[in-house]
Amino acid sequence: MKDGPHIARIAALIGDSARAEVLTALMADRALTATELADIAGVTKQTISAHLAKLLDAGLLVVENQGRHRYFRLADQDVAQLLESLMNVAFRAGAVRLRASPREPALRRARVCYDHLAGEVGVQLHEALLRQGYLQPAEEGLAVTAAGAEWFAHQGIDTALAARQRRMLCRPCLDWSERRHHLGGALGAALLQRLLERGWARRDKDSRVLHFSAEGELALRAWLAPAAGEAASNDAAPQTKAQAGP
């Protein structure tokens, strides 16, 4: 007896090399045009149009019209989570690119995982938040403690407001390059947004790589400090925030 959704169609769509490159590029949570995606996938504009039509029909992508241009992005967080899980399995199984990109070390250190921080830095931050008691394991993944709500508020993030979003507040997301977890969910997205807003990090134009400023590195060091260094973290963040703007 055959039960449950039929996954073969989705698996076949993702399994195509050109479409896989398109989906991976859109993991940066940036909307791209068909021309940009054709360049990334290494195919003609006519070919990419056929690929994009199939991905749209399957609900893996959505398209936004802006003037004369059409911009494509991943349909939602569920699609991004599926792709990150596939990357993790591929990496574990040894399905890596024969020729690594020059950006590979930077990608492993800090990158965007759809809308939250991943890579070595993301994993370290997730573990620091657990170690300092700001997050704790829960039945559905993670929960914010009272001390955590205060810490997030100190960073300009309202956990109560984040909890009202139509997505999980915080969850562990398995990092393909570190084989440990980074922070996903609404709080993971809010933390990355704060890093970008404060100018502590900037996104690479043509990849998922994140670059940290000198000020951002100092802020991260305070965030990653053990519980004994909590006071230093609380002192450092407001000062840096005032310097970098809201």
C-alpha cells in the first residue's frame, strides 16, 4: 500500500543540476531575475525559463513583478529547510564539488541560511546562547528563558512579537558545514537582521557569504563570551549600538 505524499516529482525537480544551482543561489533569500539565474546555472535564457516554470508550478519558487522585471525567490521557509537538509546529507555522503570555490572558507565561517546566520559563527552563537541560559531545549526544539527574553530585548529584539509570527520562534537548524546546529526560526532571522542593521555584518553581493566588520567582530566576541562575561556583553552591546545606529 502506498501512503503519504508522492515525493518523486519534487525530488526529480531538485535533482536537475541547473535547477539545483538556482535553488541553492536563492538560499541567500534574495530575489533574482531569470537572467541572473541563467548565468548562475550556466544555461541559456530560454532554458532557464523552462526550469523556472517547472519550479513555480511545483510551488518551490514564487515570482514578484516589479516594473519590467520579474524576480524569483524561494516560496517559503519550508523549502529553504528542505534544501539545507539536502545540503547536510550531501556533505555527509561526500557529494561535494570537485573544485571548491575560492569563497569556500568564508562560506564555512559565516553565511546566510535563507534568513538566519549559519556556518561556524552561527553554530558558536547558538551554543553560546544555550550555555548562557538564554535558550533551553524544549519539546518542540528550543525555548527562550526569562534571562533570554531580557538579553534579546537588550539587542532590540522583542521575543513576544517574534512569537506571534506564523513560524516557529526558535529551532535548531543542522549546519551542513559544521555538523552541529545553528539558530533558526523567527529569532534566528531577527538576530541576523540586527547584525545587518547595525552594520556589524554585510552580505556578499554574489553569494551567501557574510563579512563582519571590526566592530562586528568585537560584538560577536562579547556575545560568545561565557556566562562569566555576561556583564561585558551587556555593557558592550548598547555602546556599539549607539555608534552603529538603530
